[in-house]
Amino acid sequence: MYNADKRYVCARPSRRTVTLSGFRGVDPEQKRAALPSDYADFAVGFGFKDGCLVSGPGARYLKGVKPDLTETETPNVPKPAENCRLGIYRTDDKEENYNKIMLMYTNGAAALPTGDFSAWQQYNYFLMSNFNEGINVLDPDGKPVFVLVSTGGEAMCIYTGSTFDVIGSATATVTTICKHSERVFAVMSDDECTVLYSDAFDVYNWDVSLDAGGYITFDRDLGRIRKLVSFADYLYVFCDYGIYRVSTRGDQLSFSVKRLYTACSRIYPETIAEAGDRIIFCAGDGVYSFDGYDVTRISTRLNKYFHVGADGMCAAYCKHKYYLAFRLCEDGWTAGDNNSLAILDLDTGELCISRGFYIFDMETLATGAQNTVIATAKNVEKLMELSPELGSYLGQSLEKEWRVGGVDMGDAGAVKVVCSAEVNTQTPFTLTFTNERGKTRSVSFAAGRSTRRIGICGKTFSVAITTQEEDVLIRPISLTVDFYEGGEHAV
């Protein structure tokens, strides 16, 4: 009996063995009714490797790797109750392993030398309300310094490694800043269609003259200027809806501007990340790759998940992978801050997503001993390290679900009875079938090889795999299905 008020007269069934999925990834836009359904409609907490489900993205407390390749714990951050921005200060100090991790927060900043990771060097500076971004430059004497900008209208200041030097003051804030060639370029909040630049080799001098600093005004056709990026010998100006290329070779009279790209959807500036020989960024209609000349859309798999506003995201690149923290828009998860981490493999196109934890900012830490992505979050006491196949967040296992819907197994008219499932897994998990009438059948599998009865019939099914385990390895699942050709006949 398939329904209490109907009975079905069907032909002799045809029994078939089908594979549920080859577990190749997640793609909400790719609908496939037949099996195997290699791409899930929805998947969080899982990664995909060699045709198997594995642990997905996660985060743990950062362990520093010193120049002698020994690991060490990192100290607690100075302001765990605040959302803190990250930066990497490239120094000339061998004892610091030539790098300091910069933490920027209200009324100050802190630096953690990567030579020993022993203690944060705190610098409170109450003239600056809130540091928001920092860049590496050379001062007029050729010494590496770190320029910090504030959201509080005090323009910018320079951290020399031990002191702060203020560069002027302003009623407007710096919205984006970039060091390119021998100058520093910036955009102010009171005119987001103009790029200001400093004197050559002198970040302290922003006077406007032919032998000092100056400005370039852009038309408003592409919207506001949102991000400045130095890449492949050019300065690239990312606007809401396009990209300009600026050549700054020679003196100011030789500067030139060219419009390179007009976007169909708004570009999200927080997602722009340099990835070797290209730049990766997100727009409202996909993830894009930009090589300095051409723009190519490389993925649309995240489109469905983006919140309409999509602001507040952050991104980084490391080891051929693009990391993106964003607000996943699914199952009511639409309010608040970033709640998910996606990692896109730029070599294979493989995408994996985890949700259920917050990331405020991230940065790539690349030293001679360590190459990883670090992150901050409010109310987290230490710096975090992001990992593609961790499966947990600070020691707590993350939600893991793989799901496909509308599965008719390639025969829309037939009634199917899913008789059994054969698995070979190292991870306990639950397999759930739901037919078109809402009837559900869930079966749990222990680690190892086993076959279990399912016993659900219908024309179409949604199928889900769930587990709470941290370490995951689930191989392809074999289903035994009876097909009743000719469908159903109510009498």
C-alpha cells in the first residue's frame, strides 16, 4: 500500500542497483533527477575528495611556526570583545622573522612578531577612534613602516614599529588605501570618485602639485570607487560596477587611465584577493577571476547563498584556494553577521562550505616557515587558523549535511521502491529519504561495511546525509531499487 485511500496495480518490478552520488561537489543550479547525483543541491560541513565525502572547512586556534620550524602556542589577543581587523607588517628585522601580525581595534593596534609569537606589543593611540585597514610602505629613509587608516575621520597615521606618526587630519575618512610603485593612493569618503596620491617616495607629503602629490577624478559611470589594488605593474581601481586600470609610470603628466571592465552585478570589495597571477573577487552573479586584462566568471555556485546585502564579507587566498567568509542565506539563516566559510579550489573548481561560526576578518600569513590563513572573530580569545578539511570550530564539531532533491532516478513515470542501501564508511552517519508525499525514512549506519533495509516508495525523493562527527570519510552509497514501470493506477 502506497497511500491509505489508494492501491496500486503495477507490473512486475525491475530491480536495479544505482549509485547515489559520486560526491563531486555542491552546485545549487545544477539539477539532476537521475542518479548518480554527483553535485548536491545543498551541502555544509562536508568537503569532497576522490569521490568521497570528507570533513569540510573549519577553524582552530593558531599555532605559530618559528623560523626553526618548531610550533608554539600564540598569546591571547588584547581585545577579545571587539571585532578586530588584521594586517601583516613586513619588517626588516630578522629577529621578528621579517613579519608582524597586526591587530587593529578601537583606539589602538597591537603587533605580534612571528619570530617567537611570544607576546603582543600593544600601542594605544586615543587620537584615532578605530583603525580599519593597514598597508606596507617605505618611509623617505627607506625603512619599512605600516600605514593605518581610521574610520573616525582622523585620516591616517604611520606605525614605525615602536611609535605612531599622524599624517594630517580630516573630516572625511579613508575608505580604501593602496601602495603602488613609489606612491600611496587613497580614496576619501567625501569624494568616492577621486583617487588621491602622495609624493613619490614620501608618504608624509600629500600636497597637490606637479612635483609632489595629486589626484585623479573618475567619471561616475561605474559607481563609487570601492577598492584600490596594486597588481602586475598597474593600479587597478575597483568600482561598484567595473574596473579601471591606471598607469602611473613616469611623472604625473604621464599617468593614464583605461576602463577595462563593466560588471553586470555589483562587485563586493571586501572579497577582492590577489591569487598569484590573478585577482579573485565576488559579484552579485558569481565568483570572478581577473588577470589584469580580462575578467572571467569561474563559479556561480555561491549565488543562491549570498544575502541580498552581502556586505561585511572578507576573503583571502592561500595554496591555490580562495577563502570567503559570508552570510549564508538558507533555511532561515539570513540575519546577523557572517555565519559561513566557503573555500573554492581554483585548480579543480571544487567548492565546500561550512556554517555555524563567525569570522570578522582574515589575512594570509606567509613567512619562511608558515603559509596559512588566519582570522579574527568577536569574543574569541586567540587568533584562528582556517583549514579546508578540519570539520570543527575551535574543537566543536560542525553541522554536516549533504542534500539533493527531485530525484526520480531517471524514470519520472515509474513508482520506485528503495529497498536497501549498501555502504562502506569510516564515519557513522544517517541516510534520510523523503518522498513527494512527505513520508520520511531515516536509517543510521555505523562505521564499516554494511547493508540496511530502507523501505520507502514514491516517484521522486529528496535524499540527505547527516553526521555530527568531526573526522569524515563516507564513500559512494549503493542503492537497490525496484522500478514499477507504467506507474500507478488507482482503483
